[in-house]
Amino acid sequence: TIGLLPDEKGRQFVHLRGGGNSKKRNLVWVHSDSQAFNDRSLASQATHLIIVAGHSVLISGDVENAAYDDSVWWLYDYQRNRGLPQAIVSHIQAGIKLALEDEKSL
């Protein structure tokens, strides 16, 4: 089942699938600027792929603090308090910048 649901802060989530005891486990935060995956057939016309290494994953919908807050990321103890969130976000931003500069990329 797919449907938009607000969280406790009023942000919109997409419910992707049923099951489980926790609502949060089945929700993904969708930014208001999000676009459909193959909007204007750009994905199907892509000639190459830009991949950003996934050093970690977000464990909360608190993306506003993702650039500096270790607690929103799944990190091992040795990764904490070393500026890893800033590095991850800067890599994501670099990948987005490269994709925006080349309309044949995905």
C-alpha cells in the first residue's frame, strides 16, 4: 500500500509496505521538492550513472540536521565525533552537482 502520512512534526512520509509493529520502520521521508523517478523520461535516456558511496544510512527522518548530527546516522563508535556526517553530505552534494551538470546522467 502506498499513501502519504504526516509524522509528529507534520512532515510527509510515504508508507511503502505493510507489516511490522512499528510505523517508523515502514515509512520513508519524502522531501517536498522530490520528483517522480523517470520524470520527462530523463532516467530512460541516461547514458551513464553517478554513484555516491554510502558510508552510512539515515536512521531518522531528521535530514535537516544530517550534515552535523551523528545521531541521525547509523555509525559505529569509531566513526562518531570525527565529522563523518559533513563528509557524507558533501559527497551527496557533489554527486547531485555532477548530475545536474550533465542531463545524460542518472
